[in-house]
Amino acid sequence: MAMTIQQHLADHPPPPETQDPSQKIEYLDTVEAYDKWAEIYDTDGNFLLLLDTIEMRMLLPHFLERVRARFGTDPSPLVDLGCGTGRNTIQLLDALSAQDCDNNGFASTVFGVDASPKMLGAAQSAIDASVAAKKTDRQTEVSLAIFDLLNSASSISQLPSSLRDGGAVGVISTLVVEHIPAKVFFEAASSIMKPGAYLLVTNMHAEMGKRSQAGFTDPATGVKIRPTSYCHSIPEVLAAADEAGFQVEDLVGQDGDGGVLVRDVDQRLGDLLGVRAKKWVGVKVWFGAHNESSILGQTQSFE
């Protein structure tokens, strides 16, 4: 059984400089925690979100190129799995829009799915505002739906039929695996994908997970709220992916750590990401696929 970060930290206390011993911590069910977090999720200064946003801006065009090469110029549907407030759903739409201009069309359908209703509410508002601000004729249809990775078998029946019956040709999932046992995550992802579809994953690095985890300070109480989290190493994630029928596929001919890009915080990146990143200088904090590395693609045959 996978050990949670809460259990790990109880046995292996983190360095004092990474913690505030005076702050009360409350552990909640993941959905309950993210429902509470939704209102301030994008504004509370989480540097890992900013780093992930920067990396995804580079990853997404290459991901879409790979999906288009296999499934054609109208790759539907695409899914943001664990979309949260729609941060990377919007980046996916922007990448699709850029390729619309380059390829005379490239219409698609995008689904943002998450277990937290309040996160989905925030995502809908953010997506609507982004579309209105751009004032463009968007060919991409966006739909949001509840999908619980921990209960995927029952959740699938609640998904829109166009996703449930055919499966996605491409899935992105960013900073989500932390909250799910790795085996469960990849099995759930596979259940909503076509054979041969591609999965792009990012996550908190285990070096950071051994010291901390996702969470926020409730502005009303000052209490630190933490959802259930797991400290997944890269080998553990890749083993779970392989067991579920995925393999790491090279994207541009250069591999990182086992085909996965790893980011640690150096002084330059600390300056870019803000004050909260400074205490993590020298620590690996993020891993994922990169345009010089790989994406995770299902190994089943594609017809």
C-alpha cells in the first residue's frame, strides 16, 4: 500500500527551515481540501504552479504535434485530467489556437475533468474570461465534467458520451499524480483513452515530496490545509505507467532522467519563481515530459 506524505513526514521530519512549527496543520480528504482551495488556488503564491505553467507552455505544442501525427488534424477529444482551475486547460486551448493558424483549421473538443466541483466552477469562469479576452472565433469546444480518479469505474458512466464511448486521443495531467497512488492513476487514465493515445504527465519531484506537499493556508483561520498526497519517485511512476500499458516515447531525440525532464531550483530560477521558491534552492521539485525528452504513450496497437 502506498505511503502518504503525511505518514512519511511523521517518521522522517523535514528540515526545520522548510517548516513553520507554529502553524497548525489540518489534513483533509483531497476533494474537500481542493474545494476549499479553489477560490485562492491561482493567487496564493504557489511557485510549483508557476514552474509547471512555464514548462507546459513549451511541452504542449510538441504534445499536440505527436497527437496530430497519429490521429490527424482534428484530434478529438483531448482531456485535461485533474484540470483544477483550468490553468493548463487554457494553455492547451492557446496551443490549439496557435496550430489552428498554422494548419487552416484544427478544430477539436477539449474536456476538463476533476473530482472537485468548486475547482470546476473556477475553471469555467477562467476559461470563459480567457475566451472573452481573446475575442477570437474559437473552433475548440470545451466541456467540464466531474471525474474521480480514485473511483474511475463509477465515474466513467457520468462522463459525456463522446468521451466515454470513444476515448481520448490525448490527455494531459499536471501536478495530479501526487494525490493518487501511481498504479491507480495510470489505470484510470488508460480507461478513458483510445489505444495509441498519448498522455503527458507532470508532478512534484520526490525530493520535494520528502520535505513537503501540496497545501494552502486558509485565509479565514490561518490553518494550513493539506490534502492526501503521495511521494512518488520517477522509477515508481514509470513502473506504474509500464504496468498499465504505457511507455516513455522519445520526442526529439534527447532523454532526461530516464526519458523524463527534471527541474531543480537554482538561484536564477528562484529569482524567477519568487520568494517561496528560494528555500528550495538545490532541491529537485518538478518532473515531467519536455520537448527534448518524451511523452508517455500507450503501447497498445493503434488501428
